[in-house]
Amino acid sequence: MTNRDRSGQSLVTSRIGLVADAVLIDDDTDVFALVEGFPSSRIDYVVCDEAQFMSVTQVDHLARIVDESGLDVFAYGLLTDFRSKLFDGAARLVEVADEMHRLQAVVLCWCGRTAFMNARIVDGVMVRTGDVVAVGDTADGPMQYRALCRRHFVAGREVSRARLWARIPCVL
């Protein structure tokens, strides 16, 4: 399932072009009832993308699915928004999850440090105000997101991709 995928459709999509069918939920979806409504022979586990956008109640539904249905639930999403504040859904996931793991893919800031802050860049300038949720494929538009280390997030410094590549030496 997904909530607010960038495609706006019943899909899980990635910026590199991967696409998978999904059940689209919204803020009013009873996630427990949704899963319970599927024939049990059709569900081996539940995968939730964009879990940060789930409500606290929906995250509690996920825990209930694990506890009452015996299904494993895998929830993927961001912890913090562009202001470095926890999303409500992410905060509740941290509170009730049996396990938490950062993805194995290491995302690096332009300086080479581990990047775990999500900077919103509007017309080339890092912003700290605005609607918390801005969904869509923003990779090439006036609004973009960049992963930064805490130091550069706090300082408000980001470097364009062109400058990033210029900083990486090529050693063969």
C-alpha cells in the first residue's frame, strides 16, 4: 500500500523508474479493515510505502495487523520532513515498531558525510517554511529535495549536482 506516491496513482514509484502496483490509501482508510478484507490466502506480508504520511491511528492499525493477524508488516518512509521535524506517522512507527533499520544504501551529502536530513530547495534556495506535504515528481521542477548531512542542513548549504560531480576525484 502507499499513501501519496509521487505518481498520484495506485503505484509505488521511484525516481529511477521502478514501478509496482499498490493499493492507494488516504487519510481516512481503515488499514486494519483493508487488510482483513483480503482473502488470507492472498497475503503473505504487508508492505507500506510513504509510511510517514500515515496517521497515528493507521500506524496503530499496522501494529494490530502484526499482533492479531500474524502478518509481518514492512513500513518504508522518511523520518523527518524538510524542517527536520518527525512526521506524525514516522514518530508513531518509532514508538511501536518491533524493529527499525536504516536502509543499507548509504546516502551521502555533497561533502561526503552521511546524509539523513531532507532539504527542500525552491528555485535554487533552501527553504524551511511552507506546506509540510508537497508530493509529486519534483526532481526537475522548481521544487526539489536534497539529502544533506546535519551540518550542511543546519547551515543551509547545498551544492548543485554539477558542483557535486566536480568535487569527486576519479581514480582508476
